[in-house]
Amino acid sequence: MSCLLYNTRVDGRIASKSIMKMRIQEWGNDLGILIPVSIAEALHLTDHSLVDVSLVSGQLIITPAYSLEDMLAGISDENWHDEIDTGREVF
């Protein structure tokens, strides 16, 4: 595994990005990739964590999948907001 770390601008902010070359390995009838501990820790991934896997413009995208329970647990007095008026009801 090799790694390249660089800085880039994202929405006007400087963000660090790393590019790691990983080897795909056969696991049974499937293919798999090992996630380095540093990345797993940064994303709070553990054994049996759920992830969403998608293919976007030829790129494999893996993102943490959050359950409804996880999202509801993140609600607090600080991020709770009142209803937002979107106009009259439509039936």
C-alpha cells in the first residue's frame, strides 16, 4: 500500500486528502478491499459497520450508512428547530 497526502480547496476551505493505492483481494466468490485503521477510525467504522457502496462517474464511493436510530440519536436541543412554513396544505 502506498499513500499520497495533499491539500486541496473545498468550498473555500483547505482540506487534506489522501490517495492510497490498495490491492483488491478475492474473498470467496467476491472481491474485497481492506480499510486502513486510520480511515476506519476517522469515519468511526468498526467491525460489522454498515456502509453504502456506489459507483459514480466511474469511481467507487464508500460512505458510512446511518440508521434512522443513529440519526435520531444525534438530535439535541442545540440542533432542534421549529416547523418551517412551506405554504398552505395541498390535498
